[in-house]
Amino acid sequence: MPTGNLAVLDTSVYIEIFRTGRFTLDVLRSTWIVRCSSVVLHELRRGARTTLERQFVNELVRKVRIITPTERHWLESAEILSVIGRKKGFGHNKLNALALDALIALSVREIGATLITCNRKDFEEIRRHRAFKVLYW
């Protein structure tokens, strides 16, 4: 059910919160109802190197409602990436990097949430092909 005050924080925002504390007060003082993408959890867990980093991800899993891309999102992201690859001449590595961002964007769009990210460049590229709400921090 879409709602105007749902937000999904991108991996880049969580990394800033965890490593520097940046954005912590912004999130705590906001009126957003925060959801977490399973893709973001995947990226965070994959990159977690210390026990504290793994605990951070585990706390997110326990405390935040998780959204997950559907089969349709996977297929739609493949179409978007195919077009981007042809238009921009991106190779396999760059398209793989964009793939997870496309899945995040499509699942955020599905629930009517706003994506909050520090990754302007990649998400602007995806937005050229599918509209979704985004806030760049």
C-alpha cells in the first residue's frame, strides 16, 4: 500500500551513519517511516568486515520492516540495464554495479516510498528510465 511518508535508506546512507554518524540526527528527527531493502541488507552484510559491522546489519534485520524485489522487478531491471548498456556503452562490470541499484529503485517505487541516497549519479541514470521518488543527501 503506497504512502507518502515511507522511506528506504540506500546502502550509502547506512554506511555514512555507521562510519561517521552523519545523517543519524536527520533520520531520528524525520517523520519518515523507514523500511529497509533486502538488497541493501545484502550489500551491507557482504561488505561487513568486523563483528560490530555484522551486528549493525543484524540489528537492521530485527528492527526494520524489509522490502524485497519481486520477479517482475528482476525482469524490469534487466530491461532497464539492457537499454542503459546499449545507450551508454557500459560493460558487464558497470551494469552489475547498477543492477542492485535498479532493484532497490523498483521495489521502492512499488511501495510508493522515497529512496534516500548519497549515490546521485547511478540513481539519476536509472531515473531516466523509470520514475521513482528520491532524495539525495
